[in-house]
Amino acid sequence: MAKGTVIETGNDYGNGKYVIVDHGGGISTMYAHLNKMTVKKGDVLAKGEVLGYVGMTGYATGYHLHLSVYKDVKAVNPVTYFK
């Protein structure tokens, strides 16, 4: 997605391994169910930079990427941000 700063990484039951990126302007994204994370909190990411690899960690029944987009902490449709 867009450039941003990693504000959180973690591993929990539901999301498995996840990364949250702050893109500024109230926009943040979460990438969950990762097999491997390649970033850490505080890393600054360029547009298109790899932050991890698809997996099925957490509560998942198959390999996939769970992408969430938030505007001012409210979940929004991610399709709005794809060009």
C-alpha cells in the first residue's frame, strides 16, 4: 500500500502474526495471518515494500492475507484505497 511507519507487530489467537502500519492522515492498515514478519515497530516503509509473507497463523483455515484499513480508527472498505 502507501508509505508508512510500523506502529505495532504482534501474534495473537485471532489474527496470528500481524503488522499495523500508520500511513498518516488518520489512515492505518493491518496485515494479519502472516507466516513471517520482515519488519519491526518503528520501521519506515516505502510504498510496495514487503512487510511479511502470507500464512495461516491465528484463527485461519487456509493460507490468506487479512487486510484491514482504518480511517480515524474506524474500519473502512479497503477497495477504496486500491488504484
